[in-house]
Amino acid sequence: MPEVFTSYNNIISPLGFTTKDNYSALLNNQSGIQNKSFGKLNDLFCLATIQEEKIKEYAVKAGIESGFTKLESLSILSIQDVLNQSGISLKEKNTLLIYSTTKGNVDLLEYNKPPVSKERAYLSKMTEAIGNYFGATNIPLVISNACISGLLAIIIAKRMIAEGLYENIIVCGGDLVTEFTVSGFKSFNALSTNLCKPFDARRDGINLGEAVSTILITKNKSLLSESSTHILNGASANDANHISGPSRNGDGLLQAIENTFSKHKHILPDTINAHGTATPYNDEMESIAFERAGLTRVPVNSLKGYYGHTLGAAGVLETVIALEAAHHNQLIKSAGFSEHGVSGKISVINEHKKTTINTVLKTASGFGGCNAAALFAKL
Amino acid sequence: MEIVISSYCRIKNNALIVNGKSIQLAKQDSAAFFLAETYKILGLNYPKFHKMDGLCKLGLLATEAALQNSGFLERHTLDKIGILMANKASSLETDRVHQQSISDKEKYLPSPSVFVYTLPNIVIGEIAIKHKITGENAFFVEPSFNTNLMLQQNNLMLKQSEVSAVISGWVDFDNGHMDALIYLTEIADDSIKKLNFKPLNEELLKQLYQ
């Protein structure tokens, strides 16, 4: 099977509109999370939202006419950046767009008079609008698999290219902070009122964040960027335990990791970018799975302290940052972590530091008991 | 690699069709009534069923109907079975219920037992939990039932992951309207070849979905 690579990418988040801006913000210890009121209630929430004025400014600059929702505009901006960098076009027959999201345009349900047709709350209607903007030849594919959506999209894109179905796949992941998600996670008592603290002893829940991130997956060696990696393998697995709580023993995540390494048993990854949502049960489960997988000494971080939980975007955004950091041989501090608070023996990165990175393991877990893992190697 | 279909269940217009045998309920009956009747017809005793939203009930029942007497779960180890599903409306049916519960400041009452079903892949989780199936997962959202995509992704999962069998299908629930086709696919190794199942192809899928 042909080798498949990651290449040009983009992140739009509260920390910037390019991968470069986002990456430098992280190294400067900036977080996109702020304490603010949101929606109908007067409660204060810790959320990572993108400034509306900024979005307008960039949309106008890019000449995106009205007629698009907030998420569609952000997605177009993010995809456009990757198309510009790589010089490829979605008009090409050998190029596909895969979109990963949990809720898409769910904010359209809020309005009595929505800015675009309510039909666009259907995910394929949303991606059709995005695809049409770029004159896409192929109908975009949508993956909606809870919080592993983004990573699963990368894994499936890799398989599709390896199979010879396409030469290039643009994977774009996006989700917004909406009243819909804020009220839902609050009803679960899953929201922390402070900055989230993945793997820390005092962690008490998630912060929600919004972002769109895009990455080119390709087999075309002429399209590689300086931070390109080889996607060695990826896998998903289900806990088969509970729809809203992770497995206690990390079985599902362990299975995803073991299957990812099934043909690469000799590799011990140099770093792990975990899911690390900062809920008590999730982080505990992940630590147990990592220890059982023999990854105790591998430096691990979560990026949720910088971005909050960006749901369907998380797997793409966090992979992009993890691979950018690998390119710079940089371990990025797991923001919010100070005191080890999980029972699995793992090595949480507590300060930015330089090291040698050749291989990166990325994992994700989500509602519905799903887990995913993927292994990347620098070229 | 040869892939076969060993069993299927089709639900449309208040009819339950399992491997060609059809049970028709009154067309005017509600989706809720149809699901409750089907639960009885299949002889299930699974209390968790009653907590589920419509999409999960539909997917679980269609899967149960396809699995019954199929021998599928006995032929494969549970960590080598994948679940691949797709639909059009994602979880919008339950999204609308959650949105309703937060639309009015005076009657603001979001519920975690509703919110948890506002993701389409929960139906995969429910099926996985019922049978302890732990293999690969993927949920796609499409403009309509797309035989090409279903076949393509089925093949990819069987060829490029560790699974040897996939519970595959379309499960859509939108504005009270149900549409499901669940089919069981397996790599035809020597022992499965002897069972003379039909090969999985586009024509057969189109025929089953009709």
C-alpha cells in the first residue's frame, strides 16, 4: 500500500487564524479560554470563543459574501488557507473534502428567522454549501462520531488514500460554542467554572471551545510541507461499557492503541497528545490505558487548557499542533497541570522543553464509548 | 478479499423485513408504537431500550432482528466486529427536543438524559454495549442512502483494520419518519464460504434498500 502523509494545515481558534499564530501563542503560554456569561442564563462559564469582529474582518478580507453561517465562514477560511498553501483545488477529481463535526450548524435551530435556510442544520447541506463555494467535484463526506470525529476523519482519509480512492483529502474539523452544547454539558455537571486542569488532582470538568482546523492528507510527495509526517497507522475501538461514561479500565482506548501499533511493535512513541478533557473519569481512564499500553515514560500532554474541548474539531486541531511541535522538537506543557491526579502512571509534560521527536501518538475518546488512536512519524 | 452478507433487516413504512420475510404494522401507527411493537415481536427483554431515543431504538431493533438466528456473533470474536453506520438527519430528531428545552428562559430545563442522545454515533454505542462488541466504529452523515459509500467504507474497514466482520447500515429518524437497513457483512474465509451467503455488492444493497 502507498505511504500516506500529513501536510499543509490551518487552525482558526481564539488564539489565531493560522497554525503559526496558534503555535506561537501556545509557546507564549496564552490560553483562548475566558470567563464569560453566555446564552440566556446569567451564569459565568469558562469558554474559548472566537471574536465575532475578527471573523467578520477575515471574511471580508477573503471576499466571502453573506449567505454563510458562522461555522461555514470559518470552515471556508480554514480550507482556503490550506488550498492556498498547497496549490491544490477541490475541483480536481482526485481530491476530496472530509468534514468532521458533532453539531455543525446546530445554532440554526435557535433562530425563528435564521440567516440561511434551516435545512443547513442538516450536516450534508452545510458541507454542500462549503463544497459549492470551492466548486468541489466530489460530494464532501461527513463524519460525526462524537469527540473522536476529527481523529477518525484523519484515519479514514489515510485508509481511503492508501486504497487508491483519492490522491488528496482535505480533512476539516469544526464545531462552535453554542447555547445547545453549553446547556447540555452543564446539565451533565461536566463544565468546570475554572480553567480546566487535565490530569491534575484538582480537575473538575471541561471548558468548551470553538475552532476549525484543516489538514491536507496526501500520497503526493510533491505536496509535502516542512512539518509533513508519515501516517503509520490508526484504529478505533469501542468500550462497549456506557454511552456517556468512559470505561473504568481503559479497555477501549487500549485496544485502539494496541491495534495502531499492531504492525509497529518496535516503536515506542516519543510523545503522546492525549484527549485529556479534565473530567475526573476521562483522564483517569486515559492514564490507565496509557500505563497498560506500556507508555508510562512517554511525555504526554493535553491541549484542552489552551483551547477547551473543541468537540468535532479537537482531533484535527490537536493533531496539527502535535505535529507542528514534533517538527520543532518541542514538548508543549500540558496547561492546567500541576499535581499528578490520576492513578495510571504517566509522564505529564509540566513545562515547555526541547527534545528529539520522531514519532507522535495521538488519541481521542468520546461519548458512545468510542476511542481512536493514530501514529505519525516524521520524514 | 470476498465479502458476504449473512443477514439483513429493513425497516420502512412501518414494515419490518428480515431476510425477505415481512411483518407489516398499520401504516398510520406512530413511530413510537411501531418501535414498541417491534420490541415485543423480537421478544427482547432489555430494560435499557426504554431509555433510548428514537434513533437508537430503531438502530438497535434493526440490528437485533438481523442478528437473531444469524450465527454472526458466534462466528467472530467481539473485538473483531466493527460497526459502520450512516444517515441523513444525524441526531436532529433529539436535537430539536433539547433545543426546545432551552428555548424559553422561563421553562429552561435541559436534561442530561436527552442531551446524551444528541450525537448520531450513540446508536453505535448502544449496539456495542448490548453485545460487548468492541471493534472499529464510524458514523457518516450523507444526503441520502449511498450504496457506493457504504460499500467503500465496509471494504476499507475489513481490509485495513483488524476486524473480520462489520455490522453495517443506514439508520435515519427524522420528523417521526423512520428509515433503516442493517446488514451483517463478513470476510468469506473458507469456513464462511461453505455457508453460501450472497456476496456483498452494489446491486444487492440497492435491492435490499428498495
